[in-house]
Amino acid sequence: MRTENIVYSVQAPGTPETFTGTLGTYTITTTNHNITGSSGNIRFWINGASPTASPSPNLVGTSYINGGTAGAIVLNLDNIETALSATASTETVWHYSLFLTHLGNQVHICSGYLVRVIP
């Protein structure tokens, strides 16, 4: 299983620690397959809690995840931050699991920590 940790500042969600892409996005690079139009979902849960514990937002659709050419999966950190802040505004450490559906198959892409730096 692949681990991909994401760290960003709440005040500037477009500037994660490992940054590629345009402001407000985080790009996960996978194989070089064209996955344009693939849908996805990303499930979050608070550090130390069960993956099914509440609150556990399950964000689905292109406003959060977009497949692209050459295997790029682009996460919209601005929209993810809005959803996480609405769920638990002071929570800084989350776990996540990212899935993509391509050609009718759901594939687990990666999981890891998402750390929101709250000033």
C-alpha cells in the first residue's frame, strides 16, 4: 500500500509542504495511464479514531478529486479544507484513504496522514 502524507497551512491551502500544480491543488503522481474523467472519493477520519467513526467525511466527485493525463490525480485542497473545517474546525491531524474508479473498477490509490497547520 502506498503512503502519501499531505501537509498544508489552513491559511493558505494552496501551499502544501510538497507542492506541484496550481494554487489550491495537490498532485499525486501514479502510473502514466490517462485517467482523465475518472471519479474518485477520499475518506477522512480523525487521528486515533476508527475509519468509520463520526465525524468521517467521505468526499466524492470532481470538486475534490480529478484524474488527469499521465496518471496525475489532482486534489482540490481549497474544497477539502472547507469540508474538514466544517466537520471539525480545530482538528489538525487526519488519516485519509483515496480511491479512484477507472474503467468500472475502484482502485485504492494511497492513504496516509493529512496535517492541517492551524496558526
